[in-house]
Amino acid sequence: MTNKLSLLALSIILLASCKKNDPDIPIESVKFSKIESVFTPYQYPDGELIPSKAFLFTSDSYDKNGNLTFSMNRSFGYTNFDTLESKLVNITYKYENHRLVEKNSATAANGSFSFNNKIIYTYTNKGDTAEVRYYNNNTNILTNRLGYTYGSNGKPSRITYYRISDDGNGHAAGSEYYSILLKYDNNKNIIERSKIVPYVEHPANFTIQYSYNSKNDLIKAEDFIDPNDPNIISVQPFYEAQYTYDEKGRITEFKKTEATYINNYRVLTVYRFVNNYNDGGLLSSQLYYINSVKYGIFEFTYTK
């Protein structure tokens, strides 16, 4: 549960990016130099907010062109709100000709940075992502490499992950390790994302299906993976994410239902974010629930 909150917060961005037809985290132009959120937890059994335990949860900085240049986020277990023991992730971004070419991330726990990596992006002549390489920043050793293939609609149809070294089982360095296949509707919205692992009996490792409303807003994402056997697609979704919008097209609620299996029983946990907006239309706060219990509130500030 340690990483649950940050992953859920990011999943709003990641899944919403499918609405923008981009499988990667979008780097969006904004009119602010900094956007930050502060998290304040609730205390039980009285159910009151604890202002003394509020802390900075995310901080994003942008250059004059609206490019994201620095991002900080934290994660923690839902019973542990001590920021000294939570996980801290710092990410810096570099651009050339308004394209993201390098991303450096550093992860710290208990106040000590323990993991650092560098991601290098290259592009086609059309400006589409061609290849992404991951390096260990401490050793400069290549740890991951993936390439993009595009369909007739101009959108990525396949993302192939390659082996970095010989695995000792006849699969040489540079061969396909696994691939992500992407399918779209006539409006170029992603409707299916599948992970395919070659050389196994059941190559479909997971499938995420996306649904949209008449305005092309993403309203549901379902992950059909059997957590007891990752090579078999389950009839029931492992998780289901749902989005609710207001009349202005803003997300008012994000809800994720996640399944775990305990002694062969399927147990569901519901995580929910309820959004509030200020008079200027900006996201001002998010109320965070686990099942029906309020766990905290995110409050956002914007700096010009």
C-alpha cells in the first residue's frame, strides 16, 4: 500500500491522456510557472482534518513556453503520513526545439536518494517519438529500450520493449522482450491497450479497454488481468476506473475499483477523488476516499 496514493493520483493523468490519444504522460502547455498541491490527512475516530500533518505532496514548475521542467511528488501508506518516511520522487525535464529529449528522475526514501535513472527520447522526421532509452544515472548503463511503430491513423500502434542482454534461454540482446499493442476508434481514441509477451503459451498478458462518451471524454478503463495467473485474461476486471464530468467537460469524480484475492475470495477496494473548481475554472481541491472513508484532501495553488 506504500505507493498506492501517488499511483492513484497519477492514474488520473495517465488514463486521461488516452482522451488525448497519447499513450505517454502528456507534457502540456500551461499559463503558470508553478502548480503545487498540499495534502492534509483526516484523523480517526473523530474524522477531523489534521492541519499540523499537512505537507507538500506535488510541485510542478514550467518554463516560459509552458514546458514542464521540474516535478516533485510523494507517496505513502494510508496509515503513515510522516513525510520523512514517505517516498519522494524528483524529475527534471530537458527540451530541444520544444521537444522533450531527456528526463532525469531520482527516488528517495527515508531522506536518502536510492534510485536514479535517465530517459532519452529520439524522434522521427515527422516529430513522432521513435525510441526511448532508459539508463541508470549512477552507472550510465542502459537498462531498457523501446521503439514505436505507427499505424495509418498516425497514432502509435505498437510499442516494443527490447532485451538489453542475452537471457540465457536463446533470446539474444536486441530481441523483442514484450510489446504493447494499441487500438483506436474512428475518432482516434485509444480503445484497447494490450501487453503481448512472445514465446509463451498465453501471449496476452493483460488488456486494458477504454470507453468514451459522445463528447469523446474518457469515462471508463478496465484492466482484464487475472492476478493469480498473469498469462490468462480474466472475465472480471482486475481494476475499473471511472470518470464523471460536469457540463463544462471537467472531471468531477475519479473512481478506481481494485480487486484483490484473499483465500480465493474476490475483495474489492474503491478509491475515489472528488474534484472542486474555483471561479476561474481551476482545480482547487480533491477529496480523497478509500471505500466510504475520507482519508484526506489535496489543495492546489497556482503561481503565474
